Amino acid sequence: MRIDINADLGEGFGPYTIADDAALMPLITSANVACGYHAGDPVIMDRTVRLALEHGVDLGAHVSYPDRMGFGRRPMVMDARELEMHILYQLGALHAIAEAAGHRITHLNPHGALGNKASADPAIAEILVRATFSFDPDIHFLVLPGSALEKEAMGMGMKCHRLFLADRAYTADRQLAPRSLPGAVIKDESAVMARILRLLREGTVEAVDGQVIDMHARSILVHSDTPGAVALAREIRRSLAAEGAEFTALSKLCEG
């Protein structure tokens, strides 16, 4: 069982930090780095890229709507060309910093409201995929299973890796439960671990309404800004190693 553990990193700004990226990096195999729109800046991006390179961690672009004040969690209305250019802008920024450091972008994971929209709306998914394909068709996508983004990316011949958000609840249609719902963010470590082990052993997850839904994923996401993220990542590695898991970066997983 080959499993990727990834986290959203580089989500500070200037002297402000949200998470302990240095402590998380040795525990993960792939990192999604904020590209300056919901968080991050050139110095933080450079520091995070070099930290990933030092630890042999895959580098992903964590692109967002231009919404730093709202941490990228507020939907925005943008015409197709405008959104496409904003995605390209972020990819270009991370690519330049990565190339200077001797690293490269291997995957993309859209953040917050943009990720939610791309998962549910084929039109937004198509824009995201088109922009990424025009930049580098070899970039892989992190996707929710059965999402619009997965369908659009695979339709363009791009590789996808199915993602399970360890600390987030799901609706019955396999979308993330809105953060405004009670229980949408799961903070109890034992509950998170039970969900991960159930996913890997049974291929199912219990949705917020109590329905049991099929779900298969080999990439486990830990939100770096969730309280106790470092301890959670450490426990995920320990528990999955006991299950016989081999930890493998996204670029080395053999999925769709």
C-alpha cells in the first residue's frame, strides 16, 4: 500500500506564520505551497521550496482566488479569461522560485473556494485544467474522487491523484462540507485516525448526514493550520506504517 501524505504549506505573510512548516516537512511526502494569493510571499515561497527540496518532498502549486484578506475561502466571480490568467500567474511565480532553487512543480492542488468550485463546477474545473495544461501538461492534479476537476483533468489526458482530507467532513455527494457547518473541521485526533483507517481498509467514509459513501484515495492531506497538525501527521505516519504502508511522493504514485 503506497500512500502520499501531503500538507498545505507556506501559508504565512511577511513576519506572520500560521503553521510550523519546518516540523511538518519531514513528516510528509508532498507539499502544496501557497503562491501569494491567499497567503505566502516570495520570501516565504523560496524558504518553503528549499525546505521541500532538502527533505525530498514533491512540490505542488496551491493556487487560489486573489483573496488574501479572506484566506482564499470566499468565492469570487471572475470571467474565464481573467481566472485563467490568475492561475497562470501563480504557476509562473512558483515555477521561477522553484527553478532558481533547483526544484520543480510536480502537482497542483487548488485552495479553498477555488478548490471547492473546481470540484463541483465543470466550467471552473475546465478553466483550471486548461490553464495548467498550457503551462505544463505533465503537472498532476490532486482531486476529490468523482469531482468535476477529476473528470476535466482526465479528459485532457492529465494525471490525477485522489485526495482525502483527513480533518474535514464530507457531504453525501463527496464534496467537502462547508466550514460553516458544525463538525466540518474534525479536530479530535482519534476521530481523524479512525476515518483514515476506515478509508484505507474499507474504502468508505461517513458523511455529515450519516450516509456511508464509497471513497478511494491514496493521498492523505493534513491542513497545516489545524491545531495539532504536527502531532497528527506524526500519528498518521506511525499508524499507517503499522498497517504496512509505504510513504511515496505523488510523482511516484501510479494512479489514473
